Amino acid sequence: MSNNKHDRRNFLKIVGAGGIATTVALYTPFAIGGASKKVIIIGGGMGGATAAKYIKMMDSSVDVTLIETNRDYFTCFTSNEVLSGHRKMSQIKFGYAGLEKHGIKVVIDTVSAIDAKGKTVKTKTGKSFAYDRCVVSPGVDFKYDSVEGYNSEVAYSKIPHAWKAGPQTVMLRQQLVSMKDGGTVIIAPPVNPFRCPPGPYERASQIAYYLKKNKPKSKVLILDAKQRFSKFGLFTNGWKKHYGYGTENSIIEWVASDQGGLVERVDVKNMTLHGEFDKHKGDVINIIPAQTAGGIALATGLTDSSGWCPVQGNTFESTIHKNIHVIGDAAIASPMPKSGYAANSEAKVCAAAIVALLSGDKIPEPSYVNTCYSVIAPGDGVSVAMVYKYQNGKIVKVKGSGGLTPIEFNPKLREREVEYGYTWFNNITNDAFG
Amino acid sequence: MKRKVILKYVVIAGALILIGQQTTLATPTAKMLAYTCAGCHGTNGASNGPAIPSLAGLSKPYLVESMESYKDGSRVSTIMDRIAKGYSKKEFELMGDFFAKQKVHKISKQKFNKASAKAGKKLHNKYCKKCHESGGTNPEDDAGQLLGNARLYLEYTFEDLTDKSRSMDKKMTKKMKKMLKKDPKASVKLIDYYSKGEK
């Protein structure tokens, strides 16, 4: 297949700019002249679903196939509200019919291997898919060995991590419901970086709210692998306000890593966590293990020594394997956090770049946003937000933008942040799956 | 042969760009900027509520003015002040271009009281219509969307206008005062009418 026509067009662009072509380096002069535009997307979470939809929205001629293991997707964000009983699993459940309506082929299967050189994806059922560009959005996997004695089997049977919404969310909720009044719920959050930095503390808040209403003699003990955490001042102030934090009767207790918070070992049989100094017995235990990029990213060699995937910030193309893009929690997009909104925003930047690359057009100048809501108690919502741009080859925060909800309690505005958080949930899930 | 020549140009141009990029920063396209709003405001600015307003079909000057007032803190907000500080006026204008081109989105099936909505329509026609045509969905008015917008957003707006955390121009202040003097429950009626989403 000749691509002379295309070369010529790009050549003209270069010459036409009068020698000092302004943005030529950002063109892809030798893209195969519009013949093949096959994109395979691996993973149907926030990142993958959004990328699929937005590639189609921007260029309907691109052949987009999304491969996802599960027929139903449960959002990890807002799943803490299932634990408090505020929401049902059915309210955080989404399918792929919406994407199919946009002309995206959805394949329910598990990717077993990506051949980066041969530009082919293979699945467990023996299917093979060729691609021009592949988007890998696998989310996270767990380093169970970060806590001795913990493993996948324990997580699915007795001590859930519930850090991917699904059966473990249901199990944790049931454990809370059947726990006696006066019981102790232990949450053990991981070291950085991990999916949803404020998540464990919103979880503690939501569980504390449930306990306050239903089992007021009970407690939530947070044994942290860190010295500090996201929205620290907002959470601890909120806990003081709603749950007696800092007093003897506090529903929530938080132990920093160097105060004995770091959990080294779990005795599953005796439901006991062992730290450097103490051991703690829990009636319900939730261990959130340390994390890496999802398995397929590791298996394909898309990760560096950190266990996460290095990418170009303006295209999300892997710096290790060409033609493979990594978005969402698995990617190193720092200073962007590993959040649902960040995955949604990264997916759009990646989608725009892929559409441009497939057509031999200029890679668009990116713009990114993150927003993250947490509900500490009814009527007390808080948020963190940030605007990002691409500068000198890196994703950077736009100076002066973003930040946290003011620490001073404003009932009118805190109440609104709860409702904005709920609307955000409705709109972002529709943006990805609708 | 031809390929070689092109490659040479690309290499030279590429080097020039790398130098150029250090100093000048390109502005993202309207689409790129507007897409980042969708996470909260819905795809192409069509929000399904209950609290975050739609941006689809909004007047460009209104959107730019709103973003500027969030940025300088003159309009009350929870999060928009923090987000608005991330953009230039030129970028607000690009967002405005994008959203003005979208179809106005009306949420169907919001809660409203039937009788109250009927009374609200009358009030709207009497006090508001002159500046908020078509139930407040005409972008030519350079005002925000009323009919079919998220109900809680409408409630918050009336609350802010009443407690003066959001300012109004002289004409609107006068009309609002007159309306509320005659009917202290006028706000709820208007909110019911707008929430119904039909003219």
C-alpha cells in the first residue's frame, strides 16, 4: 500500500511553514495513509470505557474493540457508601450496552498476552486481535505479601480488601451488619501510591456513621502504613465534629505508621493484626494491600522498577513499548493522583492523541482535571481538585489552581458538596458508560 | 529518496520545536478544554443532576463571565473557584465556544409540584420572561439556563440570590424584590416550573 499521498501532504505542511515549522515534531509524518485504524482497549473501567467512547466521539471511522473480563462493572468510587448502607450494589453497577450503541465492539474475555512487536492481543479463550494502537487500562493489582499471611484466598473468604468493588464489597458490608455492638472494625491502608488516596479515610467515615447509628459502642481502628494521608485536616476535623475523634469515646482511632500503625502480619485464624509494638484483634478486618499496576501491564513489561507504567504525558504512550498507551491507576501520571476522575481525564487526552496519531495529525495540547469528593457524614462533603497542563514534556499542576475545601465548616457549602459529589457520580459514570 | 528529504526536515524542525517549547505554551483546543468539564457537568455539558448545572447550550458571554467571577471570588462557590483559577480568559472563551454549540439539555423526570409549577410559569412570564426568554433557555439572553436545569442548582441559586452571596444587577434586584413582596413563596413556584422542564 502506497502512502505517497500522505507523505506529500505532510511534506507540504513542513515546507509551508517556511522552514521554521512550528509544530512539525508533533506530527506523525509516516502514519499509514488512513488505511487501518484499529484500536484495542484492555480494561472496561473508568479509563478504558472513557477512552473507547471518546475515540469514537472524535473519529467514528476508528475501529474500537474493548476487552473486559467482567460483564458488569462496579465503581470503586462511591462503594464506601454501600458499606454504610446508603447505597445498594445495583446503584454502582454498570454494563457495556451504552458503549455498544456508540459502535464499540465489546468482548467479554480476559487478555492473556500482548505481543508489542507483532501488535497483537491474545485472550484466554484463544482469540487474537490485531491493533494499530492499544490502550491498556487495567487498574491495580495487589501486593498481598505487603502483609505476611494475607493472600487472595483470605481476601475472598474472610478478610476482604474490597479495593475493587464487587463480591468483597458485599462481604464487608455483611460482616459489618452481623458484627455485635461493641465490636472493632480494623482498616489497614497501604503505603503510597495507591488507588484513591482519600478512599480509606472516607471508608472509615462511612463505617463510623453506620456504627454511630446502629452499633454506637463499636469502633473503627485505622492502622496506617503512612504518617499522613489525603485531606488529612478535613477528615480529622470532620471526625472530631461527627465521631468524637481525639476523645476517649471516639468512634474512630487512627494510628500513624511510626506509632505502631504499620501492620506486618495477619493471624487470620485469630483475626489479629501484628505490628511493630502491638497486636490488635478485630471483629471485622479490612486490609488494603500495597499496589502495583494491573497484572497484564506487568506481564507485558509495561512497568518500571516501581511497579507502575511510565508514559508520555501528552499521549499516554508507554515509554517502554511503542503503540501501547497506558491510562488510569496503572500509569505514572504524577502529579495526577490515581483516581476515577483522573482516569477519565487521562482517557480523553489519550483518545485525542490516538485519533491524531492514526490520522497523521498534530498531537493536541493536553488539558487535564482531577476532582474527588468524600462524604464524611450526611451534610458534610469535602473535595479536592486540580487543573493540570503539559509543560516541557511533563504533566504539571497549573499554579494557583485547585486545592481543598476550606477547613472552616460552612454548613451551606458542605451540604452542597455532598450533592455535587452525588451529581459527579451520576455524570461521570454516564460520561464513561452512557 | 523523498522520505530522506522529509526526515531531514523533520529532524531540523523537531530541534527547533524543542527550543521553542521551553518558552511558549500552546493553548489546548476548545474541545480538549471542554472535555475535562464532563466528569462533573456531563458529556458535552449535559448534566443529569441533581445539583450540578448543565453547560450545554449556554451563552458564551455568560459562561465566560461566570468563570471570571468564580476565579476572582466574586461569585460564591464550593469548588468552581478552585477550578477556575486553572484557566486564562482565552481558555474560558474557548470553553464558551464549545458549549454554546451544544444543544440545550433539559432534565426530564425531576421532582416538582404540579400546581406550584403552574403558578411558577405565570410568575416567570410576569417577572422574568423579558430577560429569560423561552423559560430561560435562549442563549441570546446571555443568562444561565433555567428550564430543565438541575433542581438543586436552581434551589441553590435562589438561596444565594436571597442571602446576597450572589449579586444581581439593578433591574433583576428590583424585579425580584417586587415579586417576593407580592408572593413570598414565588421562588419555590419558579423552581417547580423550571424543574418541570417544559414551557
